Amino acid sequence: MGWLTRATAAVMLLSMTAACGPVPEGAVPRVTTPTTETGDAAASPAPSAAAELTPIPEDCATDPAYPKRQMRGVWLTTVRNIDWPSEPGLSPQQQQEELTAFLDRAVELGLNAVFFHIRPTADAVYASDKEPWARYLTGTQGGDPGYDPLEFAVAEAHTRGLELHAWFNPYRVGWREADLEHLADDHPVRRNPEWMIVYDDQGYLDPGNPEVREWVVDVVADVVERYDVDGVHFDDYFYPYPASGETFDDDASWQAHGDGFPDRDAWRRDNVNQLIRQVHERVHDIKPWVRFGVSPFGIWRNRSSDPSGSATSGLQSYDALHADTRTWIREGWIDYVVPQLYWPQGFAAADYAVLAPWWAEEVAGTGVDLYIGQAAYRVGEDGWKGADALAKQLDFNTQHPEITGDIYFSMKDLNGRARTAIEQVAANHYARPALPPVASGASGQPAPVRDLVADTGEDGVTLRWEGDADHRWYAVYRVPADTDACALADAKHLVAVLGGDQHTYRDPAPGNEAVRYHVTAVDAFRVESVPSAGVVVNPR
């Protein structure tokens, strides 16, 4: 049966009911007559609808194949123009077109978050009076691109129903020839040369200098205060990766601040620990709904070094990078962790099938979310061949409920070498949208959506509703007309997640059976409102 158009449509309103059974008295569907202006049937909510709204029961059985909450992210990298912009010196319009194309691609793939690289080398991909513009925008550090990329990215992501996380490198200053020899006059290292340590061919802010730590925390806080970001993100770069024959010369800081520590390694770990703790506290003091997380190297410690480590034999982030991820998790200094598990299943030194369960055990019972960093950039290499190169990693994840999402490195590869692999992920794992995970500290619910109406036409069903200023996103559900409220408990019937500035949605393929639509509001904490009153649309 086809969908009706013009005067033959019958559209009815139903309030939400919490259990199967007959419609309660006073909640009888109301059929409206076609409008003479358009010839379409439209449903309008009854005056008492708000009083009849019922929350989704908490004891509903859900289908694990359709999780309502899941992180589905991608890293959008600016350093060395890996992802964006494609080259320095593009016009504002060209940069914006490239950026929106990436955001559109993220939506197309069923992703719900973008991790935007805004501080690649102690500089800024946003308007800042603290650090100069990044050279990757114009070709010259300090060169004004003519607009604010972060402001633009936040607005464009949100209108598409995407989260935008601000990704910072806390310590990296850049490469010797390309960056260190061409620092802008207002770069913090120009003003404070004692802050930088050159190691191998790169410069780093000294993690052991308390002034550096205060500066980095202030830089992060400045962004959180001025921009409507959903998260703050650090990757795996803390102390530098070891280079043969090189020494990280932090003698001055060690001598000035190392008292009370058994050795320099313990002091270095404490330096990073203090940064992580202070960033977390500062971010949550400013905007408690902004989530802070880290994506560390995938091995904390090998079992040969620590009996509680993983059965691996690779570089240890605890020892080499002085990143004590276990402490951050146990102390609650991060809201989520994204270990970079960039190895295939069966790889002897660092087996994905060993590391994913190890990290799942690390977060169990802590309240810290676990997402996995996925190596889209390696698709096509040995161990990563075939259309299922990424999907099989997610298949494995389903055995471990502590794993509640994945983030892919990086955006360009999802259009390139990993295109087929990520499209299989989208087909097998992201067939329905998903809401992002809820932020800690959330309380209460946003006000529900009001005045939901539906119009049928040649191109499907168009929904319209009214919302509030604090509605960050909207979730649109299409359920069989005769189902109860538990049909909204998972994402099986979730058809769209939209930005808070969107108050219409066109469903082009509602099917051939009677369906009921509901819309919920989602606030900055990612808390979902009580569903709106339902609108039932009947085919004929």
C-alpha cells in the first residue's frame, strides 16, 4: 500500500502510553480533515497533550543491535594538513566548503561526533589572544584566515546533529625546520623561551614547568568559556616518544621541582597527572556538560613489567610517555578514554583481541566511558585487508559491553583507503542513528517538544514541532502505530538526530503500515526529554 497524498490522508494524534493495551480514556486519537490550502492532512496536538506525556519505562527490553547511546566519532586533523584544510592558503570559502563536506560525510556514515584539531603546535585554529593562528590555515603562523574556523565548525556540526570536541595537543610546539625556525612573534615560546625543550627534531613545552601547566590549562579554559564545544580532547602526545640516542633535557625543571619523588620518571608522571586533573576540574567548573577525555597509546604496561598489565610486548605509555592512564581512570580525572588500538586481531606484540578486553576491565565499574581508537589509516595493510577490516573489530567489541563506541583516525581516510571498510561499518553497525553518551553530573530533563504535527505529501511525511532554547538536538522516532512506549527505548525506530535549530524533518520512506512519530529533545548534558505526544499516520 502506498502513502496517501492530498485529501485521502488520515493523520491522527496519540499521546504516549507506557504499556501495551487499550488507549486510556481521554487519549482517543483525533482525526483531522484535509486542509483546503494544501490538500494534505495534518495532525495538531490536543490541548491536554502535555499533561498526558509519559516517559519511556526504564525496564524495557532493548535490542543490543540498536544501541540508543554510542560514541561514533572521527578525528579531523589539522597538523601538517593531514585532513583539513587540504593545503594552506585556501580562501575562507574553500576551507569552509571542505569542512562542511567532511561533516556531511560524517552524517552520511552514521557518525555523531567530530574531534576537531584546534591546537596542533601550541597555536590556534580559532581566534585567540593567547596563541597565534596555526600555519596550516594560511601557510604562515599568525596569518589570519579571515574567519574563525572553530566557531564555524561548532555551528555547522551542531546544525547537523553532530557533537564537536575541541582537540588539543598540550605540549607539542612543532618540527624544527617547519615550525621552530618560523615561530610567530607572539608565540608563547617566543615570549618564554625557557618553556621549550628541543628533542630529536621537535620542540615541546616542558611538562615539568609549573608555568607551562598553568598556561595550557588557561588555553583550554579560554576555549571552553568562549565556544560552544561539547568536549575537550587530548591525544597520545605527552612526553615525547623515545628517539634513539636522544635525551629529553628537563634537568632545570627536575632540579627545581623534583623534591619528594623517588625518581625522575615518577616526577614526570606526576607532571602529566597534575595537568589532566587540573584540566578536568577547570573544564567542569566552567561548563559541567563539556566532557574531557584522552586517547592514549594503546598499551599501558606489558605484563612483563606489571602483573596487572596486558599480555603484550610493545611500547608502554606509562614508562615511555609518562602517561598513567590507569590513575586517570581510577581517580575520575577523565570522562572517557579512547585507547589507540591500531593493531589487528592476532598481532603477536599487541593483539587487538587481547587489548580491547584489557581496557574493558580497566574501566569496569569506574564511570569512565571506553571508546576504541580505530586505525582507518591502516586499511589495506597486512592484517587490515578486506571490506570487513574495520567491521570485524566492532564485531569483536560487541562481546564487551564496557566498550560503548569507536573513533576513527582519520577523516580523510574515510573517503580514501578506508572508504569501503567504513561503509561496511555503517551498514552493519550504524544502520540507525545513535545519541551521544550522557555527560556526568546531569540532573533533570529538558522540557518536551511541543505541538508536533505531521503533513503527508508526494515526498513523504513532514514533521514540524516547537522547542526551547536549551534544546541542543532533537531525536525523531518512527514506530509501528500499535506499539507501546518501549519501542523508543533503543534506536531500532530512531530515524534522525537533528540540530537544535531544526524544527522540521521530512521522512521520505515511512513504509506501508500505520506508524506513529515522536520527537524528543536532548540538552547539553545529552539528557533526553520525555517523548512528545505521538502523531499517527495511516496509509490506505
